[in-house]
Amino acid sequence: MLPRAAATAVVERLARAGFEAYLAGGCVRDHLLGIEPDDYDVATSASPEDVKRVFPGSRGVGEAFGVVLVRVGGHTIEVATFRSDGTYADGRRPDSVRFSSAAEDAERRDFTINGLFQDPVSGKVVDFVGGERDLRERVLRAIGDPERRFAEDHLRLLRAVRFAARFGFLIEPETARAIRTCAPRLAAIARERIGGEVRRMLSEPARPRAVRLLEEFGLDAVVLDEPHRVSVGRRVETPPSEVPFAWALAAWALDRSGDGPETECDPDLPDRWRAALLLSNDETNDVREGLACRRALRAFADLPLSGRKRLAARPGFPMATWLLRREAPERADAVDHWHAATPEAERWPTPLLSGQDLIAAGLAPGPAFKRVLDAVFNEQLDGRLTTRADAIARAIEIAAKDKGSGAGVPRSG
């Protein structure tokens, strides 16, 4: 069963039981825009207890807010009772709710394009808030008083940016004014929720407009926990549109730092943004490694062959070359040409020597082993060593010099 068919089955069973029921919110919006919805929600006059009677085995996950999860045809459909919300003391959830009518339920939602209902059988749209008109005119408009909507749930400030960017909609003037006015209130929202919205924005093809809107409305200051700044560079705006989140984040960091390939980010930035956006360890490390590789890539033409090969083997190299192409396409072309002309087996061959080979050659295990192996492998990468016998002889020579000088073995290149 397809997801829409499962949601339709839920609506039909509720209707047969004597209740009013519709598809609701984002799934209606996306369907009318010709987009396949990610999931389907149902709104109904049935109370949570009624829903559970109609669908034995369903599970209440927020019954105080009228939400029940119904499993049909292999899909989980969220079924919510029509409600009207009370005050929002914490800027996130209503302190109380009152089960109500479809019209009142539409009025408590965030934006007109998300306040639509639809009968999935007849296809009729039930619109109490002017959402159909705004979809046609490609306008994002808060329902009712915009400042009140944003005061109820401060995260709606970021949702406004995400929706406007994703659909290419203009933000209605009063709604835009309220976003600017209410921007500081975003600081009351949990960092995890802020990070989640930013992750979604930067992972979508519309990320360039999302970044511009965040900075235009001054939301970037709270989002990133740093002074408001308008990006100078345009790395985040160039194709391809879909890239990993960490790549887009690194591009935005550089855009805020300056334009051109000589731009550098503050070395502490990945850790600061980790705290601001609640990045995972992997995401933080990816940003840090990508920026470090980009820094090294600026001198790619001057690196010895071993240096180029070691850089190309680093996990941050793909991100670094992607960033370089946004800053200096000619230099990126040269890197790509070298990379394409150098077979993978040549870029990172199997090392000629291991620690066991050094022991077999009579060298005592110790801290110098890694220095010797690195030096020999560098010469192998440079093409100066091609046989195991030559590599062993060179290792013995390097170890003797290291022992005689009392210094570490010099690294080739």
C-alpha cells in the first residue's frame, strides 16, 4: 500500500465511524505543489479515545495534544484531534489545548500554506486561512498575527526561512517584519532544535537562499552564536546543489570569512559551531578536516609528489577540491587533471615495508620505527624506491643516521 493510500484508508474508516477527517498540513501543501509528500498526517473530530476504538492497537504518543499513531498497510499515520491551543509559556509547546473544530485547528497553525485540509477521496480542499491563494501566488504568510505566531513557537522563525527557501516563495511583508523583530527570541530554543533546522536547510538544494534569508533577517547571530554578519563569498551558492551537510557548512564558514582562495577561517570555528548547532563528532571532524585539506590544497602545485599523494588520500580531500572549485576553478582544474591522470594504485600503493620487515632486517622496535617507515614510504610515493630490497637498504641507512645524529629521521618532501 502506498503512503497516500494508507492515509486515505484512515480517513475513510474515521468517516464511516461518523467522524470528520481530512489529510492535513504539509502533505496537502506538497500534493498541491506537485511534490510527493514525505509523510501523511490526518486531522479529525474524533478524540484520541475514539481513534483508538476505531483502530485497535494504535498508540497514543501525545494524547494530551490529541495525537495517536495508527499503523495501516505498513505505514504509520499520525492522527491528531482538531484542537485550539492555549498560551505558550516556553516558546515551544502550548500550556493547554482544547479539542475543537477544523476551522479552529487551522487557525492555530503556523503558515497559511500549512493550514490546509483535504478530503483524499473527492480531492476537495478545505481552506479556512487563504492557503490555496498563497500557494498560487507563491507567498509565505503567517496565519493571523505574525508576532503572535512566532511568540508561540520561536522555531517557526527558522521554519519560515526553510519553507520560503525550499519553495522559492516570497515572505509576505508583515511576516518578514515580524521575523526581524522576533529574531532574538530564537535564543530561547534548544540548540538541538536549531541545529536540526539548519541541517535540513543546508542539506537541500535551496540552501543558497536559506543562507541569504538567515543573514538578511539577522537570524544567523543566534543560530551560530556569533555576531551578525553578511557573507562576502559565494561558495555556498554554486552548484552542485546537493552536497553533504558538512561541506555546505564549511562553505558557509568560508563565505562569512571572506572571498577568494586565500580566505582562512578561525581555527576554533568548527568547535564553536559544534556547540551552537549541536553537531555530531563526525560532522565537526568533517568540517575541520575539510578546511585543513583546503588550506594545504592552496599550495598543491608546490608540493612534492609524495605530498600530493598524501593529501589526496586524506578524507577531507573531496571537500577541499569542491571548495577550491568554488574559489579558483583554474587551480581546481589542475588538481582534477593530476588526480585523473594518476591511477589509484599509483596514488596510494601498498607500502614496500612493514614493521616486521624492519625487525627482520635487524632493527630494534621503538619510536623510530614510524619515522623510518614514513620516510621510506614518502620516497616510494615520490617514485625513488620501487623494490623491497631497495626499501630495506634505505630504511637501514635512515635508521643509522637517526641513531647517529640523535635527531628524528627527516621526512622526504
